[in-house]
Amino acid sequence: MIGAAIVAIPVVGVAVLGAEAMLAARGPDLTQGEPYDLDDIVGADKDGRTEHMVWLGDSTVAGVGASEPDTALPRVYAAGRGHPVDLTVLAVSGARVSDVVDDQLPRFPEGDVDTVLISIGANDAVHLTRAGDFERRYRQVLDALPAGADVVMLGVPDIGSVPRFAQPLRYLAGVRGGTIDAVIDDLADAPGRTYVDIAGETGPAFRRDPGTLFASDDYHPSDAGYELWVSAVAEAVEASDDRS
């Protein structure tokens, strides 16, 4: 998942960044074992119509960094809804937008889906996916989603806050993340779509308190970090509902 965010800079700078990227890739890993199975009926004891919710994306959706399935981003968000949620999570750690198109969409459930949440782009940023290619593939994702489903598009997190990256790699990764994030923000400007500014809403807190909000790999959010993400998603969805 972790790669080098290298831009057009002098040869010496490239060498420095390459060395830093190799050191980052050799950093501490999480010993989570098998990926979490996050599919579940969440809040089955609540009243109201069951919402069928599908998540697409990368490790942050798959629960990497969370201490258990119930503290993973999709489960926490679903638990906060005021009604039952039939949760389907197709995300895979390390995924880029092309993986969502090629591997996750073919597994998309049949039948009615009420809400689709997408969190993709961080791996594209650090692996230097071109913004135009990212936009093209993201459009393919959006075009494949069922008509009538609400689409919640999480922006790229503040990669520039990641402790695992040394400077100047951390700074350059943050710039790349901002470039990809801007594409998502633009694509969300359509009826039925909601953009969540993860970097803007949670990045400052991650920079202030990395020891609490990052997991032990110094890369993924911890349980507390995912709680912040959930708050950002919930607030963006509520604001979007108020505007409709």
C-alpha cells in the first residue's frame, strides 16, 4: 500500500525520496491476521426500515488499524444510523480506483441498494496515479452504481500527517493526496452525491495527536481515528440531507 510520492525534482532529491519510501515500506506492520468480515445486520433491534448499505474502497474501509470489526469505519457508521443497516463491505486493503472497477464492482450485490459509500484515492496518490486516469476510472465506478442510490464519496485523508513518512516524502505525499482529493470533490458535485472532506475535517486533529489517532503502524487510523472519520461522514450526510 505504501509507495513513493515522487514528483519532478532534482536527481539527488529523487534518491532521497526513494530511500525514504523504502524505509517507510519497512516500517511496523499490523498483526491483524485474516481481513475482517464486516458484513452484518447492524442495529437489528432498532425500529424502522432496514437500509442496505454498501462500502467500496481500500484498507480504511476494510478495517485495517481497527482493534476489532465493531470499531471499523463501516460498522461504526452503520451503528450510528437510527435504523437497522444491512451492511456489505467489498473493500480490500491496498486497493486503488482501478481495483474498485475491476475487482469490487463485479461483486456488487444484486437487488435494491440504498446507500453506497466510497473511500478510495490514498493508494492512487502514493502510487502516482495520474489525476486524469483517476478521474476516468472513478467515473466508471459512479456510472456502474445503481440508479437511485445515495452516494457518499469520502475524500483522500491528510497523507501529509502520516508519521510513517519522513520529510520531504510526507509533504509530497500530502500534495499528491490533495490533487486526487480535488478530483473526488469535483465528481461529487451532482445530485445524489455527497463529498466528505476527510482531510479538512480530521487532518488537523491527526497532526495534533498522532499517538492517539494513528494505529501502531503509524499509517492507518486507530479506533479513535476512525471515530473522527465517522463524525465527519455523519455530519456531511446530515448537511446534505438538510439541503435536499
